[in-house]
Amino acid sequence: MRLGLPLALTFAALSISCGAAFDGHTYHGDGFTFRVPPAPNEWRPIDVSHASVAYRDPGSDGIVMVNGRCDRDGEDVPLSALTAHLFMRFSDRETQKEEVIPFDGREAMRTEAFAKLDGVPRRFLVWVMKKDRCVYDLIYFAAPEHFDQGSERFDTWARGFDALPRDVSP
């Protein structure tokens, strides 16, 4: 995990979320609440600044992060632009697969990508969804040679994400 946590901190800084409470299933954040399925037994919770929920997957030496933010770009910014924003600080970005698919009663962009940070290669699996003027990012990344060991488990887990209704009155 030599560059896993520093990379997580850099990635998390791009998806700002204010701290709140997480009981292992439900996260209550700054104006939003979401539920996730139980984390696989292998995943270990970690603290990552500006990430709502984060885990380390020792089997793949990967990092899992979930972030939310509301009332900033949840209405008029396309999913493709929101996804591209997550990779702004990375070099040698290469999208391997990108698709818009149903997710939590909405559409989400699911992206598989390769990118480097300070010359260190990583593979990413990212879900980006907008709901009730909020944007949610679910991110998994690992070294390319270990990515496949955790990506399917993350994908299955991410599909259980549920953004709970929020009061969207002005």
C-alpha cells in the first residue's frame, strides 16, 4: 500500500464531503444520507480526509471510497464531466470502458480507467451518480496487477448503494 493511502487522499480531495456519522451501513453527511451494504469481511475501514466512507482491501491492496456532495454541481453538470473531474490531477489518463447504466433508481456513469499520479500507475473503477441535487462518487483503485482481485467484489458492493431521500426545498 506504498502509494495507496496518499493516492486516496489526493483522490478524496477532489470529492469534498463534510464529516458526520457512519454506523457501518448508513452514512449521515452534510445534507445527505446514504446506505451501503455490509462491507466484505476482508475490507478494513480506514480514515481518509474528505471521504465519507473508505476501506482498504488487503487482498488487492486496493482502496474503496464513497463521497457525496450536494447543491454544488448536482443539477447541470453532465456525468461525463463529473467523472473527468475526478481524474484532473492524474497523468496518462486512459478510459478503458465507460457506460451510463441504471443505478439506485437513476442513471450513473460507470467508468474503468487507467491513470498515473506522480508516475505511479493505478486502475480505477468509478461510479458517479446524481440524485436530489447531490453527486455521489464510488471509487475503487489498485495497482494494475492487483486490480482484478478486488474490482468485481467492489462492483457488486457498489450496486447495493442507496441514496436516501433528502429535503430538496430551497
